[in-house]
Amino acid sequence: MRSKWIKAIFFAVSMAMLVSIVAVLPAGAQVTAQRLLDSGKEPQNWLMYSGDYAGRRFSTLEQINISNASKLIPKWAYQTMAGGKFETTLLAVDGILYGTGQDNRAFALDARSGRPIWQYQRALPADIRPCCGRVNRGLAILGDKVFLGTLDAHVIALDAKTGNVVWDVTTVDYRGGYSITLAPLVIKNLVIMGVSGGEYGIRGFIDAYDAATGERQWRFYTVPAPGEPGHDTWEGESWKIGGAPAWITGTYDSATNTTFWTTGNPSPSNRGEGRAGDNLYSNSLLALDPDTGKLKWFYQFSKHDEHDYDATQVPVMVDQGEKHLIMQANRDGFFYVIDRSSGKLVYATPFAKVTWSDSKDASGTPIARKDASPTLDGNRVCPGAAGATNWMSPTYDPQTQLFYVTAREQCDVFSTAPQAYEAGHAYYGSAYFPNDDAAPFTGALRAIDPSTGKIRWEWKHPSPTWSGVLSTAGGLVFTGDAEGNFIALDATSGKALWHFQCGASVYSSPMTFELDGKQYVAVAAGSALFTFALP
Amino acid sequence: MLARNRAERRFGTGGRFVRESSLLAGIVILLCMAGAAKLSAQDKNPFANDAKAAKLGESQFRANCAFCHGLGARGGGRGPDLTRAQKRHGNADADLFRTINEGVPGTAMPPNGATQQGVGMTEEEIWQVITYIRSVQAKAPTQIMGNAAHGKELFYGNAACSTCHMIQGKGGRLGPDLSTTGSARSTEYLVESVRSPSRRLAQGISEAMKEFSQEYETVTVVTADGTKLMGVVLNEDNFTLQMMDTREQLHLLQKDKLRSYEKSRGSLMPPYDQKMLSDKDLQDLIAYLLTVGGQ
């Protein structure tokens, strides 16, 4: 009798446990390398910085679409209460959102309510040297860990359930001017990331760490050492402080097992004297073997750059029939299409005002005008130092087959002056200033037709913005502006369908996810994360 | 970031940036600052008159300061001319250090390291910048040329500046308040603003995270009921407009409800040519602005 009861109770408890396991399974399920490869199969989640390995920032979710976007309402906000630029793109994994805030905050939120599950903040040394704000753009995830690059140049694995530090490795001594601001990219069992520091005369690199242990598996220096190919593109010892940081997340083509990374300016950014040559691999697209870090090929955009035209924009993979391409709207004002099998340029055409180049070499790559160099008293050049675009993500929509990018129409007066290199000190070789044109600087969201390079439509911003762009199968593109609006536009026509005033400039790239059958769109602005959905 | 930097990166008496590791440490530092700040070594520039430091400071100045204060520190559209001997926020070494390190609340001057472009400076680099500023600034306060009293008469009288501009609470609202303009702008800028006001429009509201300030643009709209309004843009975005009409009435409008909306970069202020204001009178007017601005 008693044993029968015990059996019954045991059975009931077992069933209850089973039911509860089933109920919590989605939140507990681990993100495997295979899930990352198949991210397109789970559009309810947003598993990496750009949404997929192709870097398209496109979602197949279509609950929010051109017919109902005007009804979007805010669902919740999450405040970091930190000042400065808030650049994160959230990850969405089975009902949990993972993000980063200013000063190396990280957090996990209940995606339904925005309530935090854990919050982390790194104790940063007082003398870190981030060039452009105490920013971070997001996390990567694999298994039970999320990965954070820090402003003191560490890579940290946090337990995804608690935010506890699982491992913490130093990539390089930050006092040399190194920092990390990008969201890492996980490929297989590796956490791949690059460094910032193009304003400090660093020697850039891209690293891969074992996700389980933090042990470094390889390093690719973006400035070749003596004896390595490309070293002869640097004058004298200038390679040692050549810059070429890699501070935006790369993409990955599993079909050829190639990861694509982009690099920034040679140092010092405003002075070419003393570093004669093309300065490889600054301002380049690098095709690397993710298992070994070996360079398969490279393509250099603006050679021997003197205008801070970092090529650190997400290299977006697009297939057109048999053609396997990389598309990049570059900070130097050109839209580049590159064959990603060979690294050969297909074409380059301006998508914003350009004065630094008026000719091309035999490959079609733009060449700098001799008289575009910075001078002691200043030389007006377009685009300005912040570029025709910058790190904010573009998006490629396979439905409209258009490439959408945030364009900035701003020219600057570039000046140069001799400057001695001192480790860890700012090393620009002078600087740039806004020119005093009569017309104010503006911005625009531009829809580029990659088959022609022509601009199909544009949405004008009153002033230049730092917001990225998201496209969805609902026929929409989402972007933000410097005036604080988060905007939904018709992806075909460019007509604004909805907007919400966030109260501060948008300095981030939006994402989307689905939970309980409801699609959300999320963006960071000011000190807050905002989510929107249909009522 | 602004508030955070001020809270976390206090300049301690040891001459180094210290990070508050605990409330107690913070209190100790504050007490030290209160007790010893006036006498401590960091009030004096360790590189005073050091030509090499001034050269290094020039590099730092170009990278961090010239964006607003112009090449050679002669003032830009946004920042004052620093070659003047007078400084509105104090001219002692410690004053300059504080202004650079902590910024000036309520102005466009941000705390060190808090600009969205450029990098922050170390303590040593700030002193180098101060050494550079000392090397280019006038040795003594320049005698203000012109008759300030007559300038004031013109401002409120014949030149009719006060129709649209306010100084110390008295005057109109349509144009920028000119109470501190004399110390915030170079003389060349002031002359240009009077003679060719449309050449560079004055800057209005600066929002915390926005790179560019709103300017005093001229706007003409026709509302849904056919009312025509002309005035200056106080602020705007793609969807809304906040304007003041020439009768100083505020209008807060939604752009999609307007019949027409037209903006111009011609200033509402007329250009004051020689006939309207002689060079002599202009000098007196600027003398008044400089005198008031220095107060």
C-alpha cells in the first residue's frame, strides 16, 4: 500500500519534473556551433552581432510589416543609467536577451519584460585609452557562455545564466593604446575578435580563443613583420606602430571555411610622411582561415590612407546566382563589390560626396588625388574624418535585393603636423575640423541597387546619424537618427511608416526577435534599450 | 559618460587620476583636495615655459581642442579665442587645468575624454596643452578698443540690436542671447556676425548626444488653416518643428500637418553695412560686447 503510494508520488513528481524540464528547456538549451551555422532556421532568435554569418542584418520575421508598422508601440525599456554612446546590438536566445552597455557593462534580460536576470560590470583601470567613447557593441554566444571584449583589451567569458566570469584573458597590454569595442564572432569552438587603437600607433591584430578555456589559438597581425609578405609596404620601422586595427565584427562563409575581417587606418591617421607605401593591411578586407588564422587573400580599399578612412564596416556576403560576393559601403565614400572567391574587385562606385579620389587604377580601385593630402593649415576633403559611413551596420534585404546604408554628408578640413610617437599616447599626426561650409551637414539612409551601384531611394536625415539599419521580410527597414527618432520605412519606396522619439541620438544598429508568437524590434538609444511590437 | 567621468576620475593631490574604489577612499580624496588643493604642486604647471612641452602640447591641442578652438587656438565657430589673455572661466594654471579636465557645465566644453571624437588626455598631456596655450596667448590683457558706453547706447538704441537680442535679461528673444558672446567668440567672428550674419549662422540648442547644434535658420510655414508664419528654428527633426515667429510666439508643429514648410540659411538679421553701422560704431558695439562678456 505504502509502496504503491510512494510509486504514485514518485511518478507524479517525475512527471512534474519532466513537464518543468520541458517548460524550461528553451531557456536552458545551449547555443551550439551548429545552431550558429543554421541561424536562419530560428528567426525568433538573434544569435550573433549581424544576425547571421553573412552579415546581412536581415530577418525573415514578417509579423510586423508594411501594412501594420504604423501601429507599433513601445513594450518596455531597460536603462543602463550610463552616459556616453550606447552602441550594443542585443543577442536574443530563447527568451533571453544579452547585451552590453557603456564602461563594459553586460546584462541578461527577460525578453518579455526587460527585467534583468544578471548584470555585470568590469572594473576598468583609470588609464584605459579608448579613442572614441567608453563603448561596446555587443556579445557573442556559444554553449553556456557569452563573450565580451573589454576596454582594457581583455576577452572575458561570462556564464550565460549568472554573468559570472568563467575565464578572463589578456590579449595585449592596454597601456600601448589597445582596447576592444567590437562584438566577437564565434566560429566552431573559437571566439574571434580584433582590437581598436588606430589613434595610438598600435600594431593591429585579429585573435582566436578557445571558447572553453580562453587559450589563444592563433593571432594574425594586420601589419606584417620583416620577412612577411607585405612588409615592404612600410617605410623603415613605421610598421611597428602601423595601426590597422580590426574593430568591427567579421563574417563567415562556411562553404569555403573563410572568415572575412576588415581593418582600419594606418597610424598616424592624418600624416603619410614617414610611412611611405601602401601600408598593408590597413583599410583592407582580409579572407582568413578560421582554423589557423592564415591569410587566403586580401583586398585593400584606400591605400596609404591619410584621412582616417577605416574600412571597418561589416563585409556583407551576398550571392547573385553563381557569383559569391562581398559588398561594403566604405567610410571612404565608395560602394565596393568584391568577388569573395578570389578577392578581386568587381566594381567601386561612390554612394556619397567624394573629393579625395578622382581616378581609379587598372583594377578599378579608387586612387587618392595628390592634392587631397592634409596640410599644415588644413585641406578640405570629402568625406570628412567620420566618413561617408562608419561602423554602423548596413543591411542587405534578399527580397528587395537592395543594400541599405547610413550615409553621412560631411566634409572636414584635414591638417597635419609632425608628431613624435610615444607609447600609449594619442598619435594622429594632427587632426581635422569641421569646415565652415554654408550648408549644414546632413545624412541619409540610402538604398543601393548592387546590380548597378545606383541609389534607388534615400531617406534624408536632418543631420548625420550613427544608427545602423535592419531589414525584415515584412518589407521594412528600421533605422534611427541623431534627433532621437527610431523609424520604420517601406523597404521598396523609402516612405516612413512609423517613428518613435527615443529622447536621444541612436548610436546603435537595431535587431529583431520573436517571443510567444510576437515579433519585437529592439534598439539602443541614449542610456536605454527600447523594444517595440504590435499591440 | 559626462557625469561618470566627473565622479570617477577625480584629480587627486598625488597628481594622478584616481578611481574611487570605495566611498571611504572618495571621501578621503575629497578631504585631501579640500585641505591641500590650494597649495599642492599640481596647481602649478610643471612644464611652464618649456618649449618642448609646448610643441607636444600643440599636437595634443590639434587633436583634442582645435576642433572647436581652431588651429593656433584663435577660436572657431564653437569655442572661444584662447590667445586672449583673459579667460572667462579663470586664467590661473589650476583654472585652465580644471576647465580642460572637468569641462564647463552648461557650455559646449566637455570634460576631458568625454568628447565623442578624439581621445582623452593624460594629466601630463593637459599640462602640455596649457604650456602651448601660454606660448600663443597675449602677454597682457589687450586694451579694449572703442567706447563701450556708446556701444551700449547703440545696442539698445539706434542699432536696434535689442529688438532681437538680449543682454543680461534685457532685450528681445528672436536671436541668441549675447551676454557672454564677447568672451566666447573671436573679434573677427563678432565683426562677421554683424556685417554678414548669414555667412555663419549662430548655434542654438545642443542636445547631449547630438554631434551638431541646431542653428538659427529662418523658416517660413503655412499651417493647415492657412496662417503664414515666419521665424527662427529653435529645434526640429524629420517629423516636428519648434519655431519662434517674429512676434516671439512659440509654435510647436507637426510637419505632416503643414501646408508648406520652407527653410532658409539666410539669417533673419539684416546685414549691417557701413551705412547702417559705421566701422567706428561697430567697434564701440564690440567693445560693449567684450566688456559685458568679460564680466
